[in-house]
Amino acid sequence: MSEYQYYEFGAIDRPLNAKEQSELRACSTRARITSTSFINEYSWGNFKGNPNAWMEKYFDAFLYLANWGTRELQLRLPSSLLPIETAIACCYTDCASVREKNGRIILSLVSEEEPEGEWEEGEGWLSSIIPVRAELARGDYRCLYLAWLLSVQQGEVDEEEEEPAVPDGLGELSGSLVSFADFLRIDQDLLHAAAQTSLPFNLARPTREDVLAWIRALYIIA
């Protein structure tokens, strides 16, 4: 069977300068390199770079797909926008992990599954998933819970371990979160079961500030 590997990196917060693009070009003469991306497909040979190192130095997103069933996704954002403790609560396994480097949090997800039938190609996946990063930066942690479900699905979570809090809106995923779950091949039955205990956004639990405001209003009325 022929081999297929797809690598795509995206720079979102800042463009790559000419020196950085030249450094990337030294790793591949065939790749499509722009100020915001590095894309290459391999049917022979191997990628000469180090995805983890590139994510720490150059990029904010990375997607990898191989025809033997391996899929990987990494997202990077400033530590100020995502407390590492919040990420670690859901991402602490081999297939869903998080690390902090140079003031940035990097979420790393890996799905291993034997392919059935013809394999999918990688182009188009990252562009459909990228909005998840902005959602995460705004405090929407549903993708972290999906990452935890991936660990459950792949047998990396002990039955006695405490389940992280189920986020609101799990039953009404955005288009980017649907792509996120589809790319990582999160089982739909598992996702549906988890969504049964998730409140819709319009019935979301009150925040601490909401509760304090309600208490103050009671004193005023009294």
C-alpha cells in the first residue's frame, strides 16, 4: 500500500518573517511556505522538522494525518488566555496533553485508529478547526472536555478517576468543534451520552458575579 502523510502548520498571532521562512525552507524544498503557513504532503521520505519544536518557536496550530491511521492536532495560545491548571484538568494522558513554553500553552491531541476503506487527505481540515482556538481563548472550554472524551475512548482514563465538569453547550457544538471531534474521530455515541448532562447555553449556570449581584439585590429589597 502506498504511503501518505500530510503536515500543515499555521501562524495566527503574527506572520513569519523572511528569516523564519528561510529556516523552514531549509527543512523542505517542496513545501508550500507563506508568512502564515507551512504545508507539505509526503508519499515517500519523511518530514525533517520537529513539530513540537516548530510549535514552540513558529506556529499557533499544527495538523498531521497519515494513511495508517495516525492523526495529530496541536493548538497554541498565550498562557494569559488559558490557565494551565484548567487545561491539565482534562488533558493529562498520552493522547491528550498540555505543556507550557515561553509563556504559551500548547494543547496536543493524538488519535490512533486503524483506517477503514480509503484514507482521507489532510487538506481543509485545519482551516475548519482553527476557530476552536479563538473559542478556547474566549473561555469556551468545550474542546478540552472533548479532548478528555478522546482519552476515555482510547482507554487512557481510569474508571476511578474523577470526571471533569461537563461544560454547558455540549449538545450544540459550533461547526469548528464538530470538525475538531470528527478529525479526532471521537465516538458520536460517547459524545451524545456526555451531552445529556450538559445544560444548553441559554440555561447556563450563573457565574459567581451573577450570584453576588443577586445577593446584593436581596439586601436592597429588604
